[in-house]
Amino acid sequence: MLIAAVVAFPLYWMVLSAFKPAGEIESAEPRPWTSAPTLESFRRVFGQQEFGRYFLNSLVVAGTVVAASALIAFLAATAVTRFRFRFRTTLLIMFLIAQTVPVEALTIPLFFQMRDLGLLNTLSALILPHIAFSLPFAIWMLRGFVKAVPEALEEAAYIDGASRTRFLWQILFPLVLPGLVATSVFSFISAWNDFLFAKSFIISDTSQSTLPMALLVFFKPDEPDWGGVMAASTVMTIPVLIFFVLVQRRLVSGLGGAVKD
């Protein structure tokens, strides 16, 4: 309970500051409550002309990353688990090594790559790197779920006349769905909260920016609008909470273990 309280307190302070008037936020003696809650910070946030566009862009980027990475990771995990081919072990080791490379170290090479592909100032410049960075973890995690599905189940399906495609989507896919949900949560959070790629790859076309970039509007050089920052951060947190609520049961079973015989 103590650890949970320590973790939850910054979230509480963020929401509290979003409802505080400017005088209480800037007070030299901050209090963990407010006697005069106000929606003025939220009005300034939604009053920004491009905020709705930023919100939609974030949904497009996060949704595409989740769907694409889940599909590719499922097929790749099935391939490296059920099939025997050359360099399979080498491929798995490469997936593991890719997880150890810091994202910051690859930002500049990715910038030049996106420039050469003509993808700068487009949402594709955000979608493709996030798919690439989410795949190694997703494939490694789903590999355990696919491996836990008994081969006898696959053989029984073939004996009953099921094709490989039917077994893949009607039998194997539902069994590893909890693992897909667990990996999708990490992919969604990474893409939704991304600031580094959004700042590096969206240079001039602000219509392609995402929600983390919208926070910069409230960081004025002389006097930052902390109420606006906290209100915008609260709005950014809501879709993540909704996503967690929708996949909560699948997430718990996915993190708890794989399929049992």
C-alpha cells in the first residue's frame, strides 16, 4: 500500500493541479487540496486550435502501432516457434540484442533514414519506428505463449480437416490472445507517450504533431502555464486508462502465464 501510494501521488498531484486556480499553483506553500476548483486550465487546453488534431494524430499513431505490431509479432512468433529453418537461433538473438540498444542512440540515424525516404513531417515517421521497436519484445513474449500450446492440439486440428490458416486464426490466435493484449499495452503506452520521435521527425508541419508536442504550447519562456500543462497531461492520461479498463482481464491473464495443457 505504501509503494502504491508513492506511485499514485504524482498522478494525484497532476489531476489536482489541473483543477487548481493559478494562484494556488504558484503559491510558495502548496497544499494537497484545493478549496476553489476550477476548469479554467481545461478551457485553455481545449481552446487550442490544434489540440483536437493532435489528439486524433495520437490515436492514429498508437492504434496503427498496436494493430500492426500485434499482427506481425503473432505471425513471427508462430514462425520461430513452430518451424525449423536456418539462422532461427541467430534471429532470436538479434531480437534480444535489439532490446538492449537505447532509443536515443538510434534517433539521429532514423532521422536521416526518414529524410531519405521522404517521410519527415508525416505520421508514418512516427508509426514505423514504434512498430520496429515494439516487435522484439512482443515476439519474445508471444513465443512463450505459442510454445505453450500443445502440438497435440495442432495435430488434432489437422486430423479433423482444419487447414494451417484455419488453425492459425481460429484456434491458435484465441489461445495466445492474452499475450497479444499484454504486448499491445506496452506498444500503446510507448506510442501514445512518445515525445522524442515526435520532436525529431515532425519539424515544420505542426498539423502532423501528436499530443506530447501539444504540451510545448504551455511552456512559455518567461512564465510556464503549469495549469495548462497539468490539464493537458490529465487529458492525455484518460485514453490510457480507458485502454487499460477495456483489456484489464486479458492483461492479467496474459501477464500471469501462458496456455496450459
